[in-house]
Amino acid sequence: MTQYLDFEKPLAEIEGKAEELRAMARRTEGMDVSSEAAALDAKAAGLLEDLYRDLTPWRKCQVARHPSRPHCKDYIEALFTEYTPLSGDRNFADDHAVMGGLARFNDRPVMVIGHEKGHDTKSRIERNFGMARPEGYRKAIRLMDMAGRFGLPVITLVDTPGAYPGKGAEERGQSEAIARSTEMCLRIGVPLVSVVIGEGGSGGAVAFATANRVAMLEHSVYSVISPEGCASILWKDAEKMREAAEALRLTAQDLHKLGVIDRIIREPRGGAHRDSTAAIDSVGKAVDAMLDDLAGKDAKALIADRRRKFLEMGSKGLAA
């Protein structure tokens, strides 16, 4: 069943009417509604095109958070073979908000790491809605260190509202774990590519996305804070999230102009949640191209490339 966002209500009405007609025809022998249903389908397709032609930053946030959007687990199952999950930080626990392990990508051995939000109530609670605790980032550090020692490219899939801000997480060194994960991203001598597949929230995302090449799906977002959090701090009113989303410059298009990301991956019409297979395929092609771009570079060149990228970040937008 399709889940509609607030701004998609007119579309829901039209698609609902088309489905009602077809359901009526199935119940009534000899009833032909094909032409009427086709007309409604055409109207719905046109409206979908119009709605997604120029989404506001706030609407992009809504799309990025859509519950039916493909998550890390979906990408790993579709794009990788021989996936062997690795668990735990060898210190405290295994954080299910972060999944990762050894795999093959287009028959190339790699290490894949990502945030997983879950797909239903039970799995979302188990995965803590994609908000990693310190042990999640320490697990990622362990896996990246292993990849560096064995010369395996690292692929990270970012989809988190941010690192978990709970009392226990802070007591166990949340900020230090994020900083050390970011540090590990900067110093490993293997290709590191990252894709923001949904939300890229604050340091929780940066800890995975400090990469040689960073891509974003067309309707994903990447920001220092959520629009609601920003609005609460600046205007003491979370309902000003639309204004905050505009100010944060969190869209893939804005971030590409600023040089924060390197590539925008097109989504199917209506967002990745309307055609998960096509969206996942597009991400796979982008990752393959980014890895090819880094092929042949030695460890010293890869580290220098990454360092230069982040030192120059934002200069494109400032110069313009």
C-alpha cells in the first residue's frame, strides 16, 4: 500500500479513484472502466511530475524520511554478494543501527558499512531508527581499520537523523567515537566512497561520509542539524522548520554547488520509494563509477586526495 506524504494528498485522491474504479470493475461482471481508469492514471502521472519537478527543501526532507524509501539493508541485499556481517566493537556491544561487513561489489572485494533504520515498528526499535551509539561508530572504526590492512575499498551508506543523544551514549563517549570514526575516514589508505541514501544528519553522518567521493540521492538531505532542531534553537519554534530547511542549504543540489558532495544520483519519478529497484540500481552504477575514478591511486595519493577535498570544501560556492 502506497504511503502518501502531506503534499501528495491531491495525488492520493486521483490514484484512489482509479483504484476504486478498477475494484468496482472486478466485482461487476462485464463492467469496463479501462478508459476512465487510464485517464485518471494519466492525470496522476502528470500531477506526480509537477509535484516532484521543483521540491522545496522541506518537502525533500519529507521524501528523504519516507518510511518506504530503500534502506541500507535493501542496498546490501541487492548490490552485494557474499556479504558476511561483522558485529560488535570488541569493547561494549553490537549496535544494530550500524551494519557492515565483508562483501563483493561487482565481484570486487570491499568493506560495506551503513546506517540501518529498519522497515517496521519492531525493526525500527531494534535499529534505534538509524541513530548509532558509540559502539556503532567504534564498530565502523574496526571495520575501516580492517579494510585498510587488507587493502579493501570502503563503501558507506549514510541514512541517519544523527547520532543517538541519550544519556548512556554520552557516558560511553559518543562525541569521541564520532571524532575517531571521522579521523579513521581521513587516514585509511584505501578508496572510500559514500552515498547519502536518505538523511545525513550532523556528525552522525560525517563520521561515515568523510570520503574521497561523496554522492547523494536526488531527494536526500545532508545537514548539520535537522530543520526542526534548527528552528527550535534559532526561533524557539519547531514549526518554523520550513524556513530552517531553506536556510540550512541541505539539498543535494545546494551541496553540489558548494562542493560538499561530488555527485547527484537521479531518483525515479516520485522518489526512490516509488521504484526501489531503479533507485538501488542507480546507486550501484554511481558507486561503481566512483570506485573506478579512484582505481590505481596508492595510499598516499588517496589520503592526499581526501585531505584536499575537505580543505577546499565550500570554496566553489563562495567563489560563485
